[in-house]
Amino acid sequence: MTSTGAKYINPFIDFGFIRFFGEEANKHLLLDFLNEVLRDVEGEIVEITYLPTKELPFGGNNRLPIFDLYCTNEKGENFIVEIQKIEQKYYRNRLACYSSFPIYEKFVAGEDWNFELRNVYLIAILNFVFDEDKEQPDKFRYDVQLSDIETHKVFYDKLTFVYFEMPKFNKKEDELKTKYDKWLFVLKNLSKLDRIPLEIKESIFIKLFEIAEIARLDEIESAAFHGSWIAYLDIKNCIDTAREEGENKYRIQRKMEGKIEGKIEGKMEVARNLLKLGFDIEITAKITELSKEEIESLKKASND
């Protein structure tokens, strides 16, 4: 084990994700993963080529930070692969923005174009669950296309969003029957493992575990890994702190509201008793610090 307490690199930190899927020497890993995820809709992907993930200028000083991985296959179709560690507000908006990049890139290429487009797939591996998806605890994969609201007929099938809510994927080692399941298991649990499970001892995963072993990193790689890990912890700590402070404020607020509600109800009860004893409205209001209107309402209610 290392200073991080793990034997293998966490795929949800930038260093890990790029090391597994973003390096030319390891692109067979990404190819295998994409084939498992998209085989039913895309068929067999034979080859992928990485495309630049540079910033995209929209004019002036406005620039759009581009996704984690961007690649194309032998048919000219585009694949955007994102891994999201921390829940982020408007993340769906971000995915929609990212999906427009291949279209925009085609448009600004300066060539004659009749608006013909190849398929674009945006795959997001999320380490959180959207609030609106929590009602479906067993559904961890979502495939989204533009469709008619009433008939659900697909309007445009060349843009597909596939996102995985990994906290919902709960299969154990002895439940892994397909390579698809094995990929998801490894992505979710790699940093928690201290060995390669027998159920996934296939060549592709043996290679992944070798690449992921922290002890195999050289000095430069180790420095990059720990820097990425610390950055991840810093972001996570900031969000956890903000959430904890928000929860504490909420608890304090509810406690104060409870005290106030109890205090007001107590004043109401005193007022009722004073009115029964014959005290007039003005005196009752002064004693209880309630308004005359509140005392009048109490008096009217008691006379009804």
C-alpha cells in the first residue's frame, strides 16, 4: 500500500483516467471498453484515433474547456468520454455543451458542408447519482436521444448520451458474468482492491491492473499521480465542507424555528388563560408581547 492507502490508482482522478484510457500505448483498453458499452447500438469498433482535447475558442477571451477524451473511429464517428468525480450543478448542461463540439468543429473547418453528420456518442461515468434518478435505485445506465415527448419516437439518432451512475452498480465479484459487468466493476472498485479477482483474470484486465499498480510508477509518474490525488481530495474536501456547513445551518435553523414556534404557542396559551380571567386585550397583549390583532383573534376563537 502507498500513502494514499491503495494499491491501485483510482480511475476517478484525472491521472488515473488518462493513464488507463488516454494514452496511445493503452488505447486498446479504451477500445475494449467502448465496444462493451456500445456494441448493441454501434457494433464492433475496429480502430480509434485520439483527437486533440484543446480549449475551444468562441471569440474574444471566451474559451470552453474540453472534455477528458475525444476520439474517432474508422467510420469517422466521434466519441466523447467523460469521468466525473464530484457532483456538479448543471452537469447535464455541460454534457449538452460538450456534445455540440464535433458539430461546431465541422462547421468551422472551412470546407463545403451539406450538414451531413456522423454519429456522436457522449459517455459519462459518474461517481454520483442525479437527484431525479434516485427513485430508480437499480438503474445505473441511461441511454438518451432526442425524441418526441408524446410518442417517444426518436427524432435524431446520431447524438447519443450514455451515462453511468456508478454508486448504483452493486454487483459483487461472483456476480460478474459478462465483460461489460467486469468493466463497470473494475472502474468502481479498482482503488479498493488489493489483487485481481479470479472472476476477471482476462488479458485485458491483467494489463489494466499492471498499469494501475502504484508501485510500478516511476518518479515522474508518481509525482503526477500524487498531485492529481491531492487535487481530487482538495476538491472533495471543499464540497464536503460546504455540504456539512449547509446541513449544520439547516439543523440550527430548524432548531431555532422549533424554539420560536414553541415560544409563540406558549404565549398563545398564556393569552388564552389571561382572557379567561377577564384581562382586556391591551393588557393581555402587553403581558404576552403578542399583537392586539393576535389577541383579538384568540378572543374571537374562544367565543365561537
